[in-house]
Amino acid sequence: MIPVTSDVLTELLPIIEDDKYRELVINQLTYLNDNKRKLIKKVHVFYNLYLKNHLSPNQKTRCCDFKVLEKNYKNFGKENGKTIKYFSLICNLVIFLI
């Protein structure tokens, strides 16, 4: 989970010159869009397991401390008065689960 200020965001697709890589990114986006509900459901299940401390030891070693991240992202960039673009926990967990 990485919070960023809006001034550093760049749309990726227009700058991809390699056709194979561009096609890969488009296919990944298509998959995520086509399976959004199913993925979000899996994310909610995973997140609830995390909150209840019911993850396997292997999952725990690969998992961020979401509570600490959620607590601290809100202050990111505020000192400069910048707008924060926060990719939600759900989106990041989807990437983790795929």
C-alpha cells in the first residue's frame, strides 16, 4: 500500500512503447475489471482473517501491518498541503492475492 501525492501520478498506458508489455498490462486490467466482485469478496475474507489473527504463518510473514499503514497514511503529504491519492486497502489486497 503506497500513498502518493497527486503530482507524481502518471497514466501508464500512453507511455508504454513495448507492444507486448502494453498488451500484458491491458490484459491484467481487463482481468481485474471482469473479476472485480469476486476479487473484492476474497479481499474482504482475507482482511477479516487478518483482523482476527487467523492467517497462516506463511501469510503473516508476507503481509504488511495494515493497521499501522491505515493509521499513518492519513498524515502523508499534509505538511505540504498536497492532495493524497490513496489506493485503497482493497485494491492492494487484490494485488496481494493474485
